[in-house]
Amino acid sequence: MIAGHLAAPRRAGPWVGLAVSDLHLFRYRSRGEAVARQARERAGSCDFLVLNGDIFDFRWADRPDLPDVPAAEAAAVAWLAEFGAAVAPTLVLYVLGNHDGHAEFRHRLAREAAGIPNLRWFQAFVRVGSALFLHGDLPLTFPRRTPLERPPGRRPWRRGKAMRLWNMGIVYPFFGVLAPLVFPAAHASRRVFQVLRRHAPGVLPRVRDLCYGHIHHPFADLAVGKRRVHNSGAPLPGFRWKMVRVETAAGDWEGW
């Protein structure tokens, strides 16, 4: 567990954060770079930025200048360094997801990300004051595990040409429509809270806003009891996305 505190708010009032997830950078036809540019443009209006999982996609990386997964991992660290410098001094909180959370990339981050002064990265979650950020795959896919601990995954193998064609021709056109049906926003959000109550009840009393990704369809200010839930969607063909804005009256943060 690592912890810290945000600098004083840039404006009178609460701290303001912006969150995005599921950029799937390095993947065919991802529009994640356009989202990153918007985040850089808006960095001056917020106190922290959260990259909430699956920012990179090592499984489906198909850029010709990235011949293998280790090359994509090196490019990801370079991207984080460039992004951090562009938004400095805004703090960047990077939560790993299921497409970018494998063990070898963690080791590279541990070795190389220390040179990015305004970046903190987390294997599973970060809480900033009353706002909790996690990717969403752990409670939705593995409800018997605590969603606050991501087990180390194996380095993914790059998908071949046939699988990429299948993904482009079948998955992209239809999954954007099916995603809200497979994981309806209200049902998925209640399930995340159920898993948190089961495995990590101590974190919930402070939480007023929950932001997660993974399900690839955006919504904001969904009321689940007394809490608000947000999802930024995914900038992929067939999907929609939005940047999530949250406020918190406390500036302490902790994550793992």
C-alpha cells in the first residue's frame, strides 16, 4: 500500500479529478490518443488525473513499430513519461487493468517509472478522498477475489492476423451495441459494490464516488444508494466514451 496527499486545490473548494479508462493504446483503430490530448488540454483545470486501467493493450498491439510485447512495454513507459511531463505538475494516478497489468510490465514500471515525478501507479485501485477508482474487471469477472488486489498475470501473446481480422470484422461492429446489454450500468455497479462489501468493507464508509472501467460504455452520476457511480467508456470503434469528472473534499490518497 502506498499513500500520499494532493497539493492544495488549484481553486477554492474541493479537489477536482478527471478520469479516463480503456484507451487501449497500440491497438488497431484506438482513438485513445485523441482522448489523451483532451486530458492534456484539461489538466490545468484539475488537481489530479486518473488513468483507470487498460490504457495500453499489449494483447492486441499491432503497430508495425512494435514488433513484440517487450517493445510495446518500453513504448508504454515512454508514453507515460511524455504524458506526465505534458500535464505537470498535475498528479497522474495510473491503475492497471486486465490488458496492461501483467507481471513483466509491473517490473518495468517499478524500474523505470520512478523517473516520472508526478506519476504514481497501482496494481489494483486508488482511493482519493471520497472517490474510489478501480478498473472493474476484478469484481465483475472474479467476484470471489478481493478487487483491491490484482494477481500478477503472464505476459500476453500477440494475437495473429486471423484473430485481428475476426476482432475488426465481428467484435468491433457488434460489441459496442452488446456491451450495455451484457453489463447494464446499474446491475454492474451494484455488483461492484457487493464484491467490495464482501472482500473490502473497510474502504466503503469513506466512498461517495466510484469510478470504474472495463465494460466499455459510459455513464456518469448513476445513483446506487447514497453513492454516485461513473464509467468513461472506451474510445474504440463502435463504442462511446466520455471523460469523468469527480470532486472530493479530502485530498489524501492511498492505493495498491
